[in-house]
Amino acid sequence: MYRILIVEDDRTNQSLYQKMKVWEEEGFVIEGQAFNGREALSLMQTKQFDLYIVDVMMPVMNGLEFLKELKDRGIMAPRIIASNYNEFDYVRQGMKLGAMDYLLKPVTEEELRECLQNVREELDEEREQNVTEEIFRICGADISSGFARKVMTYFSEHVDLNLKDISDEFLLSHDYFGKLFKRQMNENFNTFAMRYKMEYAKYLLSHTDERIYEISDHLGYKTTDYFTKLFREYTGETPAQYRKNLDDN
């Protein structure tokens, strides 16, 4: 679930936001509420948020001042402005300060859903990129060269591919691709691919509700039994045991 901070001074609007079902349906949860920008900044000292929904006209610190503060602090999480029709000039200023979209009050669930879907797509891409880079780090992948970066980027987007598939994609013979990969990465492609898949499987088991057979298919394994065997050899646990131990902790 992506965490939302709602910055809104009207208690009626705050209550309306709380009653909407669209949040959970689109993969979000209201993690905090503030009645002005200063309260929001205070909450941010103890909590992290993935999305800010910000009213424009508020006392103490208004929405534009809050957005400017986020920009000055280098906080890049998406933000959406909620505004009345007669505040469009403020909305335009907000977009210049980093807002990616705006909602017109009174906010409807249909309009909110469209905004959330756009934001989730951006957040999903960012999360996937962060996960990929972290797995590369765990695997000790040196992607400083152009060839290695291209191969790793393509492989992370097509993790179900094997050596034949990926060498064909780069218009190289399987033998030459394998030798070039080993020279760049100091290990053969199949060894690296297996370790990457196992680390990615650990991420999917801990951060998603995908079933084990879905993860197996996602990673390109023909049978769940074979995936389970490889995962147990890599971690010492079956995928089911690994997920259960995470839940217990």
C-alpha cells in the first residue's frame, strides 16, 4: 500500500476523504492528516509518505507554501492539489512547484480514482527501478559499462528470458554473448540470472500477495516444483516457509 498524507483544513472534507473506498481499491492508505502545511511538516518528521494531497487555501501555511517547502527540501514524492474553481491561478502555481495533478472540489471518487491510477503507475515504475538497483547491488553486478547496463536493464524488464532469448535480442551468437557477459560481469549469465531471480523472488514473497505458482511463472520457470527446489537451495527454505517466517516476524 502506498501511504498518503492529506493536508486539508476543512474537517468536513477530511471526513469525506476518510469515507471513500477508492483508496484501498487503488492500492493506497491514508497514513496521516494535517490541517495546514506546518502540521504536515511536523508529521513528516516521524512518518514517510508516498503521496501528498494538498488543499490550496489553508491558515498558518497554505498549500503553495507547503509545496515550495517540499521542493526546497528535495522531496520528490508526487503531490496532488485540491482546489475550488476560483483558485485556478493557485493551481497553476502549484503545478510549477511540483504538483503532478489537481482535483476540483467537491472531489468525487471517479475523479480521485483517475488521479490515483496515474500516480500509482508512476510510483510502481519508481519502486520497480529501486528494487532492480537494489538486487543488482546484492548480486554484485557492475553495470558501469554500456554493454552491461543495457543487458541488465533489458533483463530486469524481461526476467523470464534465458541465455538464448537475450542473446538473440542483442543479435549476438549465444557463445559470443556468453563470453562477452562473463568478461564484463566476471561470471556466466546463467549463474547471474539464477541469483537475480532468487533475490527478485524474495522481494515478491515479502512485498506482494502473488501466489507461489504466479511468482514461478513470473520468473519463467516451467514448474513450481523446480522453482521451489532452486529457491530452497538458494535460501535454505521453501518459498512458503520464507513467506511464513516473514509473517511471523
